[in-house]
Amino acid sequence: MAYFFWEDDGIVQMLTEFEPQFVHQFVSLPSNVERADVFRILVLKWFGGIYADVDTRPLRRPASWISASDLAAWTDSVAEMSFSFDNPVGSILGIEADCSPNKNDYWRMGYSYPVQLTQWALASSSGHAILLRFMDILQRRLEDVARRNRGDINAPEAVRELRQIGPLSLTGPVAVTIAAKTWLEQRTGLRWNGLTGLLDGGQSKLVEDVLVLPITGFSPGRGRYGNMGSKPVTDPSARVWHRAQGSWRSFDPKVEFGKVCRTLLGLCKDWSKQPD
């Protein structure tokens, strides 16, 4: 494996050469974390490879991330659909939230979907359809915001609207989840919540050429609250340990109160999860 660390100058150079029409939208994103979110997608889109946040610790060599058991056929007993695929894996994604869709646990913990993907670690071949869909959705959203503000994505009202959407939904885990969810549903008829590992002890699930790891894959070692089936970092299925430093976050009393309100009272569902 070759390891690359991208600095700001290199990011600009890469965008100028490979995504010249997107540079203006890219620099207009309200925060650095959103630019980091998007850049990891663009690098994988053009070159393929593996991405991991700098606050992650590798637990298995990337070349050993896929084993024969991960590629086994599986069945969604609710939808009565079976899935198997014989071609090489084109994308590896990991679950960060795994909750019952019949309960409110997922939104009380701050997630948008009962089964939600992470993007602090992911892998893909270049040009994968999920990466292309992520970029298509993002660019349409940015164009819509600009259109509502006289075509100016940098207008104060446009910036305010983007900040209200927030990085989690605009470019982060929610955006990755939507891109993967919509593509796999349309491509294969997948029932998205069928990816849960709560009913089978946390098994990997191959859909088309996308390998979806259970929560332990990229999120092992979670505590008792919000465990969602996460096993210890010593479990063989753990690939990456995320230390969750969250250096991009800033303290906001309203956001913190909303977190407590959701967790303890089951209220404040639609409150913002990030500072204004």
C-alpha cells in the first residue's frame, strides 16, 4: 500500500486539474470539515483507494479487510430477497448506526437513519457509481441554494442556508448514506434496513459490488450506551478504531441542550446537531 497525506496546496492542484468546474463550489462550502468530506470522495472517485481519518487506528492490514466469509450470500428474511455477487468488490462501507426502525433510538442518539453509514473510513475503486451519485446530489443541492439566492452561492443568505443544513447532512455520513442507499435500492431492490447486523450477530453483507461491514468493522469498542452491537477492538471483524476526537466541532449550548433533550426526554428531534 502507498500512503498519501494531502496538504491544502495539493488539494487545490488536484481540483484544478481534475474538477475545474467544481472548484468554485468547493471553496464556497462554509467549513473546512465539509471540504475535507468532499475531497475524500473526489480522491476515491478519480484514483480509488482507502480513506481513513487521522484520528483512526488501523487494526488490520487493509489487504486483509476482505475475507471469504464477508462475501458469502445472505438473505433478507423480511423482504425474502437473497444477495450474492461473484465479481470483485468495488466499494467497502461501514455502518456507524444500527438501530431498530421501529424505535426512536436512532434519532435520540443523533442519527438520521436507523441504519446509517460512516465516512471516517471507506474504500472504493475509482469511478464507483456511489461516489458519482454523492457528487451529483451535492452539486444539485449547491446549485439549488445558489438559485434561491440570485445565483450567488456566497451570498450571506446562501451561506446561512448551507450552515443550517450542516456538514453531517450536506457532506458527511448522512450524505454518504443517501448516496449508497438510493443507488443500491434502485439497482438491486435492497431493503435498506435489511443491512442491520442486530439480527445475525453482525455479519458483513455484499450487495452488488458493495461490501457493507457491520458496526464493528469501522466502529468497534463503543461503550454500553449507543453500542448497537459494536464488539471490542480485539474482535477479528474490527478493521479500524475511530478515536472520535471531533476536532472540527465547536461548543454550542443550544446544540448540547438539544442532545440532552433528545437522549433523556425523547424530544427536540428536529433541533440542529451542529453550531450555527
